[in-house]
Amino acid sequence: MELDKQKIGVVGGNQGLGSWVVKFFRAQGIETRFSSRGKESEFESNRQLADWADIVILAVPISAMSNVMEEVFPSLDDKYLVDLTSVKKFVVEKYYSLRKVYSEVLPKYLSIHPMFGPSIKSFDGNVVLFNHVDGAEDLEKAFKEFFTHHKGIVKDVEYIKHDKQMGLVQGLNHFNVFVSAKTMARYNEDFEDIKSVASPPYRIFIVFYTRYVMQNPLLYADIQMRNEYVYEVVRIFRDEMNKLFDIIQTRDRDSFIDYISEMQDFFSQNSGDIEVSSHLMQKLSEKLEM
């Protein structure tokens, strides 16, 4: 497949990742148009976009994905459907349920997850996960070649495994950040005073608390609540938090040392990242001195 001979339509292409996708493909000379809720939409409806396009990309919020897929599905016969959502199981299941309802419609489906946001300056080094394909193997091959040509990294992760991994990579990370950030806000110390005494390792935490908290909470709510595997992850987090809380409350130093020591074997596999963290701290120190 030659992507530059395809017409790409992006549902939700006026903001967020959808806007980035539109700009990226247009910059490569690929005919790309979008629909959106706003007046800037280039189509009167999502169905009209699906009628026009050869490849329909859904770049809408997780909570809207099912309804939008159902809306465009009747127009997808012999066309390509791509979803970019960060939660996969319910989306893939929705696709197959629509295949049964619209048995006369035979789309080609590809489910991928770009592991980056719209603020990236370059595609270089960024990861795209390929999670599921149904009849769209030629598009999958074309996208992989296209992304790697632009120095991106592509990786195959089956969609159930994807959601389980995202329960940790996204679900645990976001949960930890928001609970920690809320604790910091409730403690009610002056923000500038906190920063003035924080060494680079702790400033890194504050940097990311701010980065996450100041973005649209809707995305994070959907990741936490739509990925069914997040619940199990944060339940474990709660159990471990209670365990460590009890150790600290009783001032049991031996148990504290055992608690940390027990996980060192697991993280020893990743000891190379200690050097990475040192590099990040040095770069942050240089930035703060400017």
C-alpha cells in the first residue's frame, strides 16, 4: 500500500492527538481531512467524513469511542478503520459486535496506541504500539514502515496484554501521581518554599505532578475507569500503602528495611536506569541554574 495515494479522514482532528495526526500526515503530502464538533470541522458529520475517506482514524476521547465507531461503521465497507485509543479491550469488542450487526459491511480494522501526546516536537524515538488487526495487514505494514522511516519505534502488543500492561504503565503511574500531588496540595506549604529546598530528584517529582495535574482530567478519568485491569493494580497499591503505613506508624525499622530489600531483586534487572536518573538530575540542575 502507498499511503500517499490514500485519503485519510481523522475523526476528532481539531485538537489533541487528532490534531497532531492531521498535521503529521499533511506534512508528508498525504491528503488528510478531519471532522470535529467545532465549527472548524471540514465535514458536516463524521459519517460524511467516512464516506469520503479511504482510511478513517478515530482520535476521539475514550468515552466517545464506542458511539463514534457505531456512527461511522455503516460507511466503512471495504475501507480501513483505525482507532488510536489507549484502552483496547472494550474498543476491539465493540468492533466485533458491530461486525455482527452490520454483516453486510466489511471494513479492515487496525488498533494502535501512539505512546505520546500532541506536544512532541519530533516523532524521533517515540513509540507506537500495534495491538490488533483484522484484514488490514497491508495498512499495518505500511504504517510500520512509515513510522520507522520517521525514526519512530513500533512494537506489537496483543490488545489484552496491552491493557494489562497499561494498567501498570498508565494506571498505576497516574494514580500514584494524583494521590501524591493531592497530598502535597493538602499539606498546604508554600509552593515556592517547597521548590527552594527540593534537590533535583525531588524537583523531578514536582515537575511531573504539575505536568499531569494541569492537563485535561477527562483523559485520565477514562484511563482509570475504562481499563478494567487498572482496578486490580490500584488495589495492590492500596494494600502496599497500608502495609507500609503500619510499618512507619509502629516505627518498625527492621520491617521497613525488609520491605525495601524484598523488591531489590526485581529492580536489579533495571539497574541501568540509575545512570539515566543521574543524567536527568544533572540536566535539571543545569536548567535550574539558568
